[in-house]
Amino acid sequence: MAVESSEKSETKWTYTTYRFILWAYMMNDIAVVFTPVDMSHTGFYIYSVLYILFAIFIGIPLVYSELCIAQYTNHSIVSMWNFCPILRGVGHGTVYLIVLKTVYMMVLSTWYLEYSFHSALDPPPWFSCDDYGDQKCMVKKVNVSTFQHCIEAQKLFNEDCGMKTASRCFFDREIGNNNTKNKNCLFIWKTFLCGFLSSSVALSTSGTWYATKIGIHIEEFDDHYCFYILSQSVLTFGTGCGMIGFLSKNMPFRSPAPMTAVTTPLLSIFISLVYGIIIFSGIKTVSYYHGEEENVVEVGNTILFNPFASTAEILSYFDNLPVWGFCWFSTVFVCLFINMSIHCLCLLELLTSNYKTAHKYNNLSCFILSFLIGIISWPFYCSDLAVVLTDVTQIIQLTSNLFFSVGIYWIYGFQKHNVDIIFMIGVKASYFWKFSWITSPIWIIFIIYTKLNHLQINSSESSYYISSLFIHVDQLLIFVLCGIYIFIIIIGTCNELRRFYKYDTVWNICRPYKNWGPQDKILFRSRNMFVPEIMTREFLYRQVRIHGYIKNYNKFKQKVNVQAVQEPTETLDWSALTSN
């Protein structure tokens, strides 16, 4: 990755390293935490098919476009939106989203680190009731008759037997009961632990018993959960944050990265499905062990219950109990920690590239940034507020994807986008890409609508109620965080309107900046003359270079008063005579 500085120093990744880092970024909270567990708890088969289809038809085309734009322009997270200046405010909003995602990753990675430590014990705390005092506790695998009694009570009388599993007791003690309602969720040591880890890398309630059927039954198809899976499939690759563009912006202009890097999301899908199959097989093991098809899996009243308490209990039915639990929680922790580190490095580069003082004192800036993120994450160790981050980050990601797809496919035009790609890597978009580009905004609008109608906080009963405002803390916080994002977009849009009103005409605010395109001057001029039907890229480049069509470029540049044109351009280490 190239870090811009006053000395123009660059450190470029190899292509293999780039693909690995891109894949590591895609192994995020959705891909390894929620999607595998949620699919496995709802029958797996039909939802996995929906997940794959929408990930391929919506998620991968968005990844492909973001990769191509980043490589085509080599712009930053904000300036990559120059294809539609009125949407540059969304670019500023993505910086805010990265901060929220970093905090969210820090909270989740802390909990997974804690579960990793406890899973290495023999037995782990969710396989024994010795640590829970006078609570009515049971271990389903050990107290088989007690669990059978609970199943019969649920079937015959639809009542809870009054017993808690050891996995629920541990989850409530470490995560679930740590909420704003109980006012005991501010664990400072967790915050500073993850803050220290991230800076080090950058520097070098009660639930219900519910029925789980093994198999596909169309009459049990849950349309609400279907919409949830669709939103997960769109967001599983981390689009909408600008991070894919950040990781790809320094790839050479004619690199085949976009053509081959789209296989990285397929690997991410495969690993998510493998994780889901493991848990789904575990659920079947629990069912066979107790001789029941229903009421064998306990599900809490928070989205965090399944990835932690339910997964820990299911893994306890496998042989070599500590090994399976430790491997599961530690691998997820590693994925989240790497993801958090990538977000931190992105924020650090944004800070050091825009402020000379921060660039001069790079290590100190990293420490301060890590400390601030740790402080911001402190309140979100309340489980109900962590659920708020789940909703807010997904809503903002979907909104950012909507603006991106509308801007690049509808306003800028998917035909121009296709010609840009042809000029860059010589590959013409197939009908699959064109169909996906045209229809993506429509699907994303539908998914946003269903997401807003099925927020996770609506099912939370563990948040403090503010009687003076007649609202729960988690509901108030989601309005505040989303309001900040909308405010950032409005400010950015107003700033662009003022700039175009002063230096240009307001009617051009939906047209690309005049410097939109390759940073190399000869490539920029060649692109403006490029007609893919009658000429090749290499021939056109030679003509521009030999005949000096670039001689008036400096005069053209002086006439443009838009701020983006005044940004310095850098020459890429690439020879246009080198073909693909």
C-alpha cells in the first residue's frame, strides 16, 4: 500500500499480498460472525442459496466497480466520488462509517478474545454450573433428563421450565446482562486491552426455547429472515465503506487486479458457508443426541446470543471439546482483529496524509488515534448499545452502496464505466455485469426498506428507558448516530454546491470533475480520445506521446478552479507499452 507523504515515498504491496489483504478485509463481522451462525440456526439450505445468489448478483459487481474506480483514478476515499460531485458528501460519510466499524470490530474482537481464553479451559465455563452460584443451571449434554423435562414442558404447556443452560449463564454474566438497564457494562480493562493491541499492530437477559427443524420446509419459510439474509449477502464483502478502494488505489493502471481479485469474494463466500455447515452439523448432532427435532437449540433475545452462547453450547457436543471451541473462537477473533487493524491503518493514513503534524509524528498519532477509538468504544461494551452499532453500520453501508450504485451506474452511466474499464485493462463488461449494474440500485432500495422495518433493537428489552424522553437508550442512540451521518452528507453536499456556484455552474454538479480519470497526464489525454470500437489503447497512447497532444494540458489545468484539479498528480510506475 502506498502512503502519500511530502517526500513522495511509497511502499507497494505485491499482487499476492494485495489479494490476501483484500480477502482478510472481507472476512469481517458479517462473513464470519453473523451469517454462518444465523443461516445454520434457520435450516441453512434455502437461506444459503439466497445468500449466494445475492452476493454474486449484487455484492460482487459492487466490489468489481469499486476495484476498477480505485485503480482507474488512484484517488482517496473522498475524491473517488468525483465521478458525481454532488455525492462527495457520501465520501466524507464513509470516513465516519470507518470509525464506527473500527469501534464495532474492537468490541466484538474483545468478546471473542475472552471466549477464546475460556474455551481453552477443560471444561470451559459453559460446560459446568459450578461458577453460577444459586442459579438454576443445567448442562444439556450432562443433565439429559432435566433437559428432556424442559422440552416436554415447552411442547405440552408452552412454558419455560425455569432452568438456564450454563452457556446462557456465562453469556449473561460476560455480555448479556452488561447493559444500560443494569448499568454495569463499563469494563475499562477490555477497552484498553483492545486499544493496546490495535496500536501495536498499527505501530510496526433470559431467552426462549424455539423450534429448529432439520430440513427444508417451504411452509416454514420466514420472509422476515429472508430479507435479513439478503442484507447480509450485500454487505458481506465490506462494500460501502470505501475500504476496498483504499486497499486498491495504488495498483498499477494496467494491472489485472480487477479481473482476478473478484475471485476473492468467492473465497469469502465459501468460508462463510463452511462455517455455517460446521454449526449446522453441530445442531444436527445435538438433535440426534437427544432424539428430538424440536426445541434443541436455545436462542436469546439479542442478536449477540447465537454467535456466542448458542455456538459455544453446540460446539460442546463435538469430540475433543476444548479444541473445537478454541479453534472456532480464536479464528474468528483473528479475522476480526485483522479487520480492525486494517480500519485503523486506513484512519491513520487519512490523518497523516491530510495533516503534516500527524505525518511528522506518526507513532504518536497512531497511539492517540488508538486511544481515542478505545475511549469511544467504551460505552458500546453495553450489549444493547453494541446491537445499535450492528444496525447503524449496516444501514449506513447499505445507504452508501445505494448512493454509489446510483451515482456510477445511473448518473455517470454504466456505459462510460464500461469504457473506462476497457481503456484500463482491455476487458469489456459482459451482459452479467451490465444487468447487475442496472438493477443493483433497485434491489438495494428494497433491502434498505426492509432493514429499516426490521431493526435488531426493536427486539431488545435490556435497554434503559428514559422516561423524560419516552424512549429507550438504544433507540435514541440509533437516531443520533444515523443523524450524524445524514448531517455529514448534507454539509458535504452544500459545500459542493457552494464550490460549483462560485467556480463553475451548478448544473455541472452531477457531471464528473474535469480531472476525473487517470492521474498520468498522457493516459488522461488518451482516455478523452479513446473510442474502443475503432482503436486500441496501445496505439492511442503512442500517438498521444509521439505527436504531443498533451502540450496544452497545463493551460487546460489552469482554467479549472475546482479544488480537486488543484490536487497534485503523481506519475505511476508503469509503461503503457506493456500489454496485459
